[in-house]
Amino acid sequence: MTSLPMFPLGGVHFPYSVIPLRLFEERYLRMLDDVLGGDGRFGVVLIERGSEVGGGDVRFDVGTLAEVRAVSDLDDGHKAVVAAGLRRLRVDRWISDDPYPVAEVTILDEDDAGPGDADLLIEATRALHRLLAVAAELGADTANFAPEMSEDPVVAGFHLAQMIPIGPLDAQQLLEQDSASVRLLQIIDYLNDEVELIQLRLSEG
């Protein structure tokens, strides 16, 4: 268990993903200074109820360990931060929100790829390509969407989870899933459901 600065957000970010942030609240600018003065790491969690601004929110317990990779100053005095998602984490106890949220967390181990996960990844990739094809029929611009996919089913599963068109609660469910194979199966279901929805819209048009 370790103590970690935390950034509650309105969206879910996964390990192996790029996490873009725009900081403007004084407490998070201070947090950034402290993070940069340390090992560059902090946690992100989804807000269950409440707002990103002002505090007083209720947060989910499973989030992602992030590491700052780049910081730039914006004209309005805000900071643009690019962080990398590293590992999943679980919040064991919120310590304080003053001056910014801090929690005791446990870094979670990831489920190793199983013997059938490579096949699940192939199926998920095919489902993604089907979605891109029907989305293009609907008029979406998918020409420049060419995601690079890892051959590691665990890593690729997180990549897919970050890019598929689902809401934050479904994304949180994927993040909380301990099994890489179950995560891939859920992603396949989400993609196939979206394909069916678009095909229905095309048939009605």
C-alpha cells in the first residue's frame, strides 16, 4: 500500500493509454508541482457522483496509476499535461482532500494472457473493423482511424477499452475486470452491439 496524489475525473482512463489533462484549479496545479517534485506519478479515478471542479465528489475505488510525460503552459495560465497510464490501482482509503485528494492505494497485478486470449484479440480486432466499416457507411470519417494494436492481449485489451464508443460506467466496468479474457469478451459484445445498432439505422434510412 502506498500514498498517492489523486485526480478524480469525469471519464475513465486505462493502463497503456495516453491521458491528456488540462489543469486550472489551484489545488491541482499545486498537486502537479508536488508530483513533478517527486516521482511524477499520481492516480486517476472516475467520479461516481459530483463534479470535477470544486470537490465534494464521490469516487469509484478502482482507477489507474499515471505518470507525467510532458507539461506545457497555456496562454490562459492553465497547464496542459500528458500522462501515461501504467497500472490499475485500488483505493484502500482516502486520506485527505486538503489541499488536493490523497489516498492510500494498492497497485493491482494484471491477469496474464491465457491460451485462448490471442484468438479473442483477433475476434475483437475483427469486430472493431466491422464497426469502422458500418460507421463509414453511416457517414463517419474513419479513413484516418488506424489504431496500432499490441500483440499482447492484455495490453491490446486496454487499448481497445480506451477507444471503443462506450460510456464511463461501462468503461469503469472494463477497468474493474481482473480477467483479461473476460475484458476482451465484454469488448467484443460492446462492439457487436454497436455494429447491430448502426446496421439497424442503415436499414431504416
